[in-house]
Amino acid sequence: MTLFLNFRTRSVGGAVNPNPQLYDGLGDRVQLGWSLIAPSQLRASFAGKSVLFAVHGFNVTQSSGAVAMGLLDNYLALAAPDLFVGVLWPGDSVIPIVDYPFEGSVAIDCGRRLADFCNDVCGSAQAISFVSHSLGARLILEAVSRLNRKARSVCLTAAAVNRDCLTSEYANAARNSEQISILASREDLVLKLAYAVGDPLAELLHDDHTPFQAALGSEGPPTPAPVQVRAPWQIRDAGEYGDYGHSDYLPPSSPAKWPRVADFMKRAFRDQPQVWPTP
């Protein structure tokens, strides 16, 4: 069973729910057999726990997000007092892909709501950490920048945000993190090509960051990186496990690839030295 913090109002698209609900359920059976955690039990669910919030990216439906988070939870197999929570958010649309310029605002809105949830409900947690894929990076950086405590660990994989965001737009999030881990791949064509087109369009609508920057999940951060950022971050190896594309970071994608990413996430969460990717 996996804990899901659901910010969705619809299974596809829809607005951000300002009052997210916490469920206990199976990732492959969305809403079927899910058990709602009563609001009166929320604080007790997090008390004394080291919480890892995992956030999927853009263009992921509720059912697909639940499957990915459920499989990731099963693989990580965190033991008490560690607690995995899959975050489901409406970064998709009934007309997929073309909505990308608008979804940054949704990620920001949801990130602020996630910060509110953490500040209100997780005050008795031992620690709060985050891991994300794709546009989920903007969501968790927004949340971390508004936390009333430092995030213990922030892990960003294939991050669809500007590569300089940790020293510009989200410098506050970097300062409010004890350590930051990043996975980037120059073979990620979504970030290499589509991000280069979609992000300037988003900038025309929102004016919240520098346009025409490469993505953090493609090039990694500019050096010198903030002191909180741990190396290595660039996936350089080729061959059987190389050439990481945008969909290779989370299950149920290529079974030869995503477990390596999950191991990276787990080591980041536990503040252990990374054994992959090679520097």
C-alpha cells in the first residue's frame, strides 16, 4: 500500500484542489479500494516520520501518476520511520502537450499548496524531503522555498526548469535545502528540443524566469553550483544503460533504466555517496 497526497479535482486535467486529500491505496487501482485518511488523523500520520514526497511531471494522468508512484514506493521499500508519499497533481489536460505553457502556473500553485500542507500538518515530522521528475521540479522548488523549516533532501531528475534556477528564481529554495541532488541527461530530447520551444512560450504568459535558458535536467547547473548541490549530476555513460530520455526516469518505463534512477533517489534521501552516474 502507498500513501498518496492527491491535489487533483479530476482524473484528467482540472484545477488544483486547495484542500488535498491523503489516501492509502494501491498504485494500480486508482480510487478502487483507496482508503481516505481522516483529516483528524493527518498530523498523527506524519508525526516522528522522515517523509519523502515524490512528485511526477507534466502530462501525467491521475491513474498513470498513481501507478508510477506506487511502483517507485515498492522499489524503494522505505522502512519506518521513513515514509513515502506520492503526490498527484493536475499537470495534464484533456488536450495533451499543447497545454505545457500553462502548466508551469499549475505547478507553482500546487507547490504553494504543498508547502501549506507541510507547514500545517508535518510540524511533528522528523524531516521532510522531496524527489521529482520533469515539471515536478518547479512544484517542489516552489514548495521548498515556502517551507518554515529546511528540507533535508531535494532530488531533481530530468528537471524542466532553467539550469540557473537555483541561483536565480529558486535561490531561496536552494538556501532552504540541506542538500540537493540532480540527475541530468543531454540525450533527453524533450528537454533538449521541446523545452527550448515551450519554455519561452510559457515566459510570454508568466514572466517568472529568464527565457532561452537550457533546462537543469539537460545541462545540469552552471558551475560553481550552490554549496548545497551534490555531484555528480550528468549522466555520461553510453551503451546499455546510457542515453537517458525523458521517460526513462520513472517506472514503468525501461526496466533497465529507471531502477538506477530510483537507487540514486534513495541514496540522496539517505545522504549517501552516489555510485552512479560516474563523474
